[in-house]
Amino acid sequence: MSAPSRRPEIRRRRTRAEKIAKLRKRLAAATASTDKDRLTAKLHRAEFTSPGNPLIKSA
């Protein structure tokens, strides 16, 4: 694969990783139950496109 065809893929991965890191950080800082539920739901939606390990560790 040449570099121009890989750039969009790399950008997608990087953006997605940044978004997941941001959501995990917000989830760790969340105090209200509703905020935790909302952020957990967002991370679960992101898991559907994530092959392999889950994004949130189960208790």
C-alpha cells in the first residue's frame, strides 16, 4: 500500500483512539450516575466497530 492510500486509515485510527481516550478520561472523572451511564453507552457504541478487546473493563 502506498502512503496516500494509508493516510485516511491512519487518520481514522488516530482520531478514534483520541476520542476513546477522551471518553475514558471523562468517565473516570464523572461523579453523577447519569453521566457515567451516558459515557458508558457511548463507549459501548464505539465497541461495535472495535475488533478484539472491549473498551471498558467489566467489574
